[in-house]
Amino acid sequence: MKNTIGNHVSVTLFGESHGPSIGVVLDGLAPGMRVDEEYITAMLAQRRPAGALSTARREPDPFVIESGVWQGYTTGTPVCIRIPNTDTRSGDYADTRWLARPSHADYTAHQKYHGFEDYRGGGHFSGRLTAALVAAGALVMPSLVAKGIAIGTHIQRCAGVADRDFGDIAQDIAALQKLDFGALDAAAAEEMQQRILKAKAEGDSVGGVLETAVIGLEPGLGEPWFDTVEGVLAHALYAIPAVKGVEFGAGFGLADMTGSVANDAFCQTDRGIATATNHSGGVNGGITNGMPVIFRCAVRPTPTLSRPQNTIDMRTGEAAVLQSKGRHDPCIVHRARVVVDAVTALAVCDLLAGRYGTDWLGAQ
Amino acid sequence: MKNTIGNHVSVTLFGESHGPSIGVVLDGLAPGMRVDEEYITAMLAQRRPAGALSTARREPDPFVIESGVWQGYTTGTPVCIRIPNTDTRSGDYADTRWLARPSHADYTAHQKYHGFEDYRGGGHFSGRLTAALVAAGALVMPSLVAKGIAIGTHIQRCAGVADRDFGDIAQDIAALQKLDFGALDAAAAEEMQQRILKAKAEGDSVGGVLETAVIGLEPGLGEPWFDTVEGVLAHALYAIPAVKGVEFGAGFGLADMTGSVANDAFCQTDRGIATATNHSGGVNGGITNGMPVIFRCAVRPTPTLSRPQNTIDMRTGEAAVLQSKGRHDPCIVHRARVVVDAVTALAVCDLLAGRYGTDWLGAQ
Amino acid sequence: MKNTIGNHVSVTLFGESHGPSIGVVLDGLAPGMRVDEEYITAMLAQRRPAGALSTARREPDPFVIESGVWQGYTTGTPVCIRIPNTDTRSGDYADTRWLARPSHADYTAHQKYHGFEDYRGGGHFSGRLTAALVAAGALVMPSLVAKGIAIGTHIQRCAGVADRDFGDIAQDIAALQKLDFGALDAAAAEEMQQRILKAKAEGDSVGGVLETAVIGLEPGLGEPWFDTVEGVLAHALYAIPAVKGVEFGAGFGLADMTGSVANDAFCQTDRGIATATNHSGGVNGGITNGMPVIFRCAVRPTPTLSRPQNTIDMRTGEAAVLQSKGRHDPCIVHRARVVVDAVTALAVCDLLAGRYGTDWLGAQ
Amino acid sequence: MKNTIGNHVSVTLFGESHGPSIGVVLDGLAPGMRVDEEYITAMLAQRRPAGALSTARREPDPFVIESGVWQGYTTGTPVCIRIPNTDTRSGDYADTRWLARPSHADYTAHQKYHGFEDYRGGGHFSGRLTAALVAAGALVMPSLVAKGIAIGTHIQRCAGVADRDFGDIAQDIAALQKLDFGALDAAAAEEMQQRILKAKAEGDSVGGVLETAVIGLEPGLGEPWFDTVEGVLAHALYAIPAVKGVEFGAGFGLADMTGSVANDAFCQTDRGIATATNHSGGVNGGITNGMPVIFRCAVRPTPTLSRPQNTIDMRTGEAAVLQSKGRHDPCIVHRARVVVDAVTALAVCDLLAGRYGTDWLGAQ
């Protein structure tokens, strides 16, 4: 499988930035999962936030559920969600068609598809396809919540500014849902936004780190070799454009710890067996241990800049200077937050369906 | 699939630490790949290095190729490599059976398998199974080399000591093959080993970071969504026990860069199109761009310590103190190096077979 | 995977008879395959033939290629073809909602989906979804033809009337493309149609056998265990509603032969090595041997009848009589012909991509 | 996946007839399934029956469970069962190495593997590998029985002689377990065996049809498109060497029925909803309907004959005469019976695990 992920609940993405539509097919969902179209709309809106950070607010992407949902519930058959493309100005691209944008996929797509790629607006590689991912994640999220599972992501770091750590995770996840800019500390959020605007003014861009928590997972999800919780999640998360690192628990910080510091001692609590610390990020031996699953994604700065950049012409191999025109986001960290939530929700559905069977997440 | 990875070249691990055998089945290999049993033996020996760092040198694990190889070449049918278990002293485990070792898989295995797990020596979760992975990787490696692809991993960091960066990667990879302790800088290697011995003396353990380079990959490998090069590699790498983070190129370091610094400008070289820097680690949009693929794995300190540790009894949930007995490695970073190489080699075979077809890596 | 088939070229179906759209996602296609929309239209028209046998001629289903095709060629990214539903009169179904149509999927869908199924018009089980399969098959067919591969299906038997056997297969396949009713012998075709009309007049339905030939396949496709050519094709063909048997070569006829009759002697011909007979249907040990691949599908009579039928009410379990209203096809054998071609074309693409790599069927 | 089948419970075969071992890896089994090694031995013995029909009785194949079973129960981790090869006389094969045996896989293997195939004794294509399948099926069968599911296969037809139909299926399945030669009617069994001996005396071979019943399956197993019960079973069954046709219910017989005869009317019984007839073989729309799942496999006559046969030399393409030496089975229908049972048991496990989750078949 190429553009599909998931053993039990599978997700297939299709579409190009300037084609008729983008979309997603979800298969393996339980019948009887309640579908909340307003919630999908709300999550799509979080991917396109208001304010000076991004281009002027546009309405969230309208979507059509083509199949698999009836009378407000999943039917158990494949769900296709389609988002028509509008506002596509293909003419803009002709004069830069052969100039490979640095750290974009123009060159690799050209090598892979031998010139048949639809290069307009990044084609199939466009970040726009994450809208379909968000819609898919938003479709399943309420069923996870109904099972006591919550997922939330905050901007742990952006443009060199750090957010506070997760505290009471359930409360923080609830709070994050209402934030337009997903940093838990208001002052940090303000400072991050100032630096994003500064980068924008300089024709530059900034990156950051997103930190995610998943709570309410029973122990026992995941497999020892290959389909570890870490491997399954990382595989999915790396599909998000701009993610270049994924770490669990203390992650790279573990490299400099001693075992006596790093180890998470088991202990008895009033909620059952737990660990005193959570340096392992809720996963031991690839399997959930009942503690919150915690991970972080490194998000590179947006590669599209309004500054001139050195590159080559893909036809001739000759040096060229690329001067991008039009609107560009100086940062996508805050927009990627909800994409990480969505990808995580879909991966969690897959793990649950494998363990508990097809019907578990539904009304039965 | 649970204990299997790979779409085209698939790898299935089986075995428990104290069962009759561990092993691996490789399917989808080209017919006509030359198999070098001495090289397999050598790579297995690197997983069990000599010296004071580990237990006294033992011979490398003897292996049996049960199928799929004939007269020195792969036949194109599934290859099963089996490594019999010997030297298993099961009696050692009975009195600590119910004490969950912190940050080990005892508790999660118990939750997942409801008490039917073979807990002896970590069972299916034992690091011993990486011997089968190493044998599998060593079986395919010469065919990659014959295609101009080289893979090498150095200990970028261990016990707080940093190695030098990769320089001439081809030379460094060649040098690493001959090193017992895989740090490129001799002084750093010495210091790392001293600190490992110190940790051992204190009943403690240390971790580190492994950095890997893959050179010789053509542009165009990988898929835009989900089966990205990063996703495919990370999925496989997280199977290695103790890996808790994977990052590509500048990885988490990208989070604090601006786009104008992070972007890798394309340029023309005497070897064709390249990029002036390689912060992207050889991958744009999930697809190889022809630059070296560079990634790092965070390796946690070995969770088994000779110090007493707090835990619980899994039967009763009551607090307990675990006092491990016997030999324990104070560090596995240097041993995991060859496991990372092997896993990488197998994932690269999978990517190549998907793009170029079944026969490409063989003699045809 | 549930509603997906194919290891290398994958096909995912979505949609319900009375939902907004049905459709298909094809992934793993080579870039640079020429797409002929007129040919797709023509194959869709063959699924809805003219004449008294079926309902009055309607135009072929309009389709939209949402992604993966640009400027007349596949791009190499997922192709979504969508066919909007129109002419859906949902009101018709309310009063028979709980009466399980015999040999239809109403009862099994109800058991599987716990009442959340969209039952209108058969929902996801509707034969209408084969239109999406036909469109997908028609999209890839010209690329197979360009590689010298031809696929054709004739009505070997219908309503008790036998067609002549395949003769010169290439010529017969060419002739079949132009036939509205796909029997090779004109007199047999006429007799079959008379019997279909007779069944219709009696409120009854008839079945038949479809025989397919694939020519131009190189020896060496398929795998010895599990992904045999027979297994891969049969898996796909059984997705066609009404197919209840699949046999290769002499098939069930082999059961009564002796080995000395059944065996296909190898011989040298001016076109290379061949076999003197083809009782094996072009497949030995699961692998193509270069002879035409020949198979037959048993097609049951359409289960929808205008006669009253005994059944039960799914709510109460009580006996009931079902009196279907509206138009019903007294036979689908002739319509299923092009569906078998399409499914075969897709399965062949999958086998080819596995062996020769992703790009093989494209312009490269 | 090539030599692997199953989405949830996966089966991977390895081995060559004259290599060190053949074997199978089962993954995705529930923890806590009771393993009965005597039963495995008994089923392996049925694959190698006594008497004049086959070569002189040899002991059943000794097997080693290398992993995944401990203290008599599955652990939930991959089960590897290995059967060492003994009694391999490779020298016999050298002088016929290049003569492609008609209707065997020699030629197709040579084309597929480019001469690297281990041709001795059929290599990976040898019917001997079905011993590993039988062992795997026998490992899971008692857990199916514990859930009220029974599987049995009788020789519906052999050498032109017909067995009686299934009567009381549960009783017939019980009876079949005790039969050495699996025809339900004793006189038919005797006649079949006489004809097999006659064929043997003539240096020839005979084929037949195996009919299988699966009882105790709940309604709702299977998927509408592609992973239909028929498609999943047929895919697996075609892996059995010599199977060239698979049909469900009335199968090809449906082609000549009218719908009013073929349809299975639903009715209420004291055991719940059932159908008055079972022409659909227990499957509607690809999904089980609670009636017995009934299917038949066409088994070709053994292609190995002691008569001289015309063929070619694969090196030169020149005509040659093949004179096989040594022992050959004049019929494998009676031996394949238990292989069909095993393959069916494994496919049923896969369907169950997909629907009810990983643990369902275990002790939990």
C-alpha cells in the first residue's frame, strides 16, 4: 500500500491541490459511530485559523461525506469524505514550473513521476491534503471520547519560545480545544505569535515542536515487533509535511540519562497500577502501559519563503533564483496541531480495532 | 500484520528468549542475491562485542538458513534463518516472575497476553531477537553494496560524550565496519567506554544516540503519504528495543531554525543535482532526493539495573523491591549499532523492490 | 484491508446505491499511463446494454476523475473516480425494509452492521458499485493493451444455452469488444436472449457462466503459496455479486480426467515454449506459464424476482411474503461480462507491478 | 505479501523439499489457545495415509514448535512450527533437472527465479509444504471446536465415483475424523480406491472433488467487496497444489437454475432464522448468513506419472521424453482432504479475529 495506512482501520488519501477534489477513504470503522458534522467543521476551521499569522480568514473547507454515513451514524462501510478544490489559480505556476523549490517536493516528485506529476500548488504533496486527514480524524474523535480516550496537542515550542509543560492533561486537552493558537501559556503564545509575524516581515519562516498526549488507553495496545505503538504512530505522523522528528516520552532526552533516573518505577495508585514518572511516554516494549502516551513532533520551518532562493532549473540543471510570489504562511506549527490530533486519532482507532474487533468503537 | 513489516520485502520475527529457537522469515527477496555466511557471522559478532563493556566474549550466535538459499544464492522463495537458543537458565526467573521490571515489557506483556506470555528472559520481547534481525540484514547487505548503496551507523553520543560528525561518509562507513566500538573519534570512544564502565560499577546504565547514513540511493524512493521514507524507516526502527526517538536530517534542530537557514538550496555538482546543505536528511516530501539519508535514533539506558528498584507485584498490586541478579549490560548503544544497520538495510530493500520490482536486487 | 484489494496496485471501493456517490480509489499506478475517457465511457455503456433484456437504455454513468490524472495521463498518485448517484427513489424501500430478500445481502448486512446499514437499494452491496470497478478497469486497460496484453470474456453459457468455445483468442477478444451481447456464436446469442425474455415474462431470472481469456502474459507472474495467479484472481472475482464459482483451465472437468489426459505437454513452437494443450489454464504451480490464462465464473440467476417469495421479517422473525416492485433485470450475466474484464485487468496490473516495479506500465 | 496470507491471523510458509526444513509462522493468534500436539500428529498422519494407495506407511512428520507456545497454550506471539526434512535423495534429480515435468511448476519456477530455484523434489512448490499447513491448521482447530465451529471435508468425487451428499453435517464431520479414506459412503470409498489402484497399475493418476462444510459460524463474517468469505477462502484454497476450481453452495450448478429455484427462502426455525435451502452455501453478499458454509474444490490428477511424457529441455528448448522414476502417488485427493480442512481453519480464524478482536479465540 502506498497512500494508505492502517491494518484494521485504513485511511487512503487522494487528490491534488489544483485537481477537482481532495479526499480520504476510511475503511474498517465500526457501524454505529455517531458523526458530528459540526465538530468536523470546527476542526477544519482550526487548521485555517484567523488572524495576522495566516492569510485572511477564509471559511473552513466545505466537505461532502460521499458514503458510509447515514442518518448521523457510520454504517460500517467505507466512508469517503471529499473536499472540492476552489480558488485555484493555476496560471500562477507556469513560469516557475521548472524551478525546484528548496526543501519542497518539486524535485523529488519530478524524479519519482518522471514529469507526469501535477506540479500545480504542490499537487499531491500539498499541505492542503491534510484537510482531508483532519476531516477523517474529526469523524472518529467523538467515538474515542465516548470511550474515555482524549487526544490533545500543544505547541511545545515555536520560533524559539517554549510553552509550559502539560499539567493536568485532561484539563489541558479540554482547554486546547478552545484555543485558536494552541500554546497552553498565554504569554508564550503571545511571544510566539510576535516572532512569527517578525519572520513574516522578513520574508522568512519559523518552525517548532508539537507535543501530544493521549489519555484513556488501556494497557496492552500495540505489538512487540514492528507494530509497536511508537512505530505505528511515527509511521503515520511522518506523513504530515514538515515533520522531521518524532520522539516518545523523554525521547532524545533519555540518551543522557542514567537508567536509575530514566526508569519509571511501577506503583499502586487509587486508579490502579501506574508509574511514578513517565519517561517512557506510556509505552513499554512497544505496548501501552496505561499511562498517558506522550510524544513530540519536530516541525520544520515552512520551506516556502518570499525571499529569493538559490535553486536549479530541473530541465537544464542550471543555477537559477526562485522568487516566490503570493501568500505564504510564515509558520505552520499552529495549523499542524489539529493534523497531529487527527492522525493520532486514526492510528488509535486502528490499534483498538485490532485488539477489540471491528464493532468495538460503535454503538453496539 | 503484527510481527511482520514490509510491503514488498517482508520480515517476520518469531521466538522467545528461552524457547527452542528464535528466527526470522524474509519474503520477497530477489532470486540470485549472493549470500555471504561469513559476513552474517561477522555482523552477529558485532552485536556481541568483546571486552569489559559486556559479558565475557562469547562466540557469535550460530544460525541455520532453513530455506530460500541454495548454492550460495537466494532462490527467490522465503528465507528462514533460525538461531537455536542455548545457555538458557530458566530457573533464575521463578522468584521474580511477578515483579514487573521498571521500563521493561513485563507488565505490558502481562496485560496484553493475560498471563499466557512466556516471561522467561523477556520472552518474545527479549533483545535477543535482534540477533535474527541482524542476520536478516546481513543477508541482504552485500546485494545493496553491489548496487552502490552503503549503510553505516556511528555512536553519535553515549553517556554524555559526543562523537565527531560524519565527514566523508563512504570512508566513515568503511571504517565503522572494522570498529568494535563504533565511535568515529578514538578519544570519544575511549571516554564513552570509561563512562560505561563507571555506570556498571555503580549498578547503573547509560544511553546514547546512534546516527546512520545511507548513501547511494537514487532519487524517487518513498511515497508522499504514509509510506514516506521517514515513516517506513521510523516504523521499522522503533521495533528496536530501547529506541525512543527517531529524527531525520537536522531533526528537532529544525524547530529552532528559520526557513532561510533550514532550506537546502539545490545546486549543480559534478555528480549531478545535489543540495548545498542536507538539513532535510536526503528526503523531501517523503521521497529520497539523492543526498545521503541521515537519521538518528535515541537509545534509552538499559532498564535492567543491578541496583534495587521499586515496583509492584503483578498478582497483588502491592509494592515490592526488585533486586536483579546476574549479568546485565550497562549499555546497549554500541551493540544496537549493527541492529540499526540491519533494520535499515531491510527497509531499503523494501523500498527498492516496490519501485524496481522483485528481481532488481538479484543477479539478473 | 476490507474493501481494498491488491498488494501493489490497490483498489478501494466506496459508496451506497442511494448515497451521494459511489467510487473507487486506485493506488500504485505507474505515472504516464494514457487515460482514455471515451473508452471508459464505452465500457460503462457495455455494463448497461440496450434492448429488451434490460430496462430501457439509459446513458452510461457519468464519472468524474477527481485525482491522479492530469493532461490525459496518470500522475502516479492515487486516482479517485467518482460516479454521482442520481435517479434514486428512496421512498420505494420503506415498506419492504424489514423483509429480507432471499439470496440478497439484506439479512447478512443487518447482522453485520447491527441495523446501521444503509439498506436502500442494497446500499453498499448494490451491483451499482460494479460501475466503479468497470471505470477503474477501463482506466488501466489501454496500458495493458500497449504491452501486448489482451483480456476478453464471453458468455460461455446462459439460461442453459452454450456458446462456442474460444477459437483464435486474439480475434475473439477483438470481436467481443464490439458485441452488445457477448456470446461469440450469433445463434447461441439469439437463443440466450430469447430465454432471458421468457424468464422475464415469467417473473423469473436466469444465470450462466462467463469465460475469460488473458493473453500476452509473460511466464513467471504469481507466487507459489497464497498469492497464486488463481488465488489472486479468484479473490478479486468473488467480489462480483452473483459469482459463486471460479475455475481455471479445465477446472472441475479435471476431476474426472486421468493424469495422462490432463497433463499439458511442453513443446517448442515458433513463438517459443508452449504447451500442446491448456488444461491448466496457463498457470502451473500458481505461476503463469505463458499460455493464455483461461478461467470461468459461475453467475447465479439474479435473486430479485417479480414473483412473490417467502421470507421473514427481520424485526420479528415472522414469516412474510415479499412482493418486489419495479424494474428488475431477469439476467445479469451479459452485464457482468465487462465487470469480469475490469476486475481481471486490475488484478493483472497488480501482478505486473509486483514483478516489474511501479513504473513498468507507464510511459517510461 | 507473497507467501503470507491473512489480515489478522497471518500464515507464512517457508521451505524447500530438499532443504533443511519446511515450516510455517502463524501470527495474530490469541493468547491462551490450547495446543494439542497429539491432534497435530494425528492430522499429519491423515495427510500420509496407510495402504496400497500411497507409498508404504511412514510415520507422520515430526514437528517442532519453535516459538509462541508455552506450557500447552499459545502465548499470543508468533508460532513457528518447523518440520525437518529427512529422507531426501537429491542425487535422483540431476539427470532430469532440465526436463520440465508437464503441468508441474518446473518451467514456471525456472522462468520466475531465473535458474536460482532449488528444483530438487519440486523445491518450494513441493506438496510437502502442505504438511506445515496441516500442522498450523491442526494447532488452531481445537479452539474453533471450543467455540462450536466444526470443519470437515469429504471426497465428493474421485476417479469418476461419487460419494453420497452431506447428511447430518455435524455427524458426518465427526465420522470423517476417524476415516483413513474420507468418503462418507463405504461402497463408494471402496470403488474409488480400486480405481486409484488401477490407475497406479497403468502408470497413470486420477483426480476428484473435495467438498467441505463449516458449521457454527455466526452470521456477519466477511466483507462485501474483496474480502468476501468466498474470496478469502478461495484465495487460500488455491494455494493447495492441484486445486483448479472452487465453488460455493450450488456453485456452477447455479448457472442453469432459474432464480425461483436457486433462491434460498428465509424461514424461522427452532434454532433461529435459517434458509429452507442452501444453494448459496451459507454466504450472501460475501457475508455468512448462519447456514453451513459449503464449498467444493476441484483436484486435478497428480501430474507426476510413471509413463513417459513429452516435454522440452529447458536449456535448449528441444523436444525430450521424460521418464519419471521412483514412487509416485496415483492420487492425492484423499491426502488433500486434511489440507483443505487446515486451510479453511486458518481462514476462519482470520475472519473471526477481524470481527471479534485478537483475544476472542483464546481462553479469555
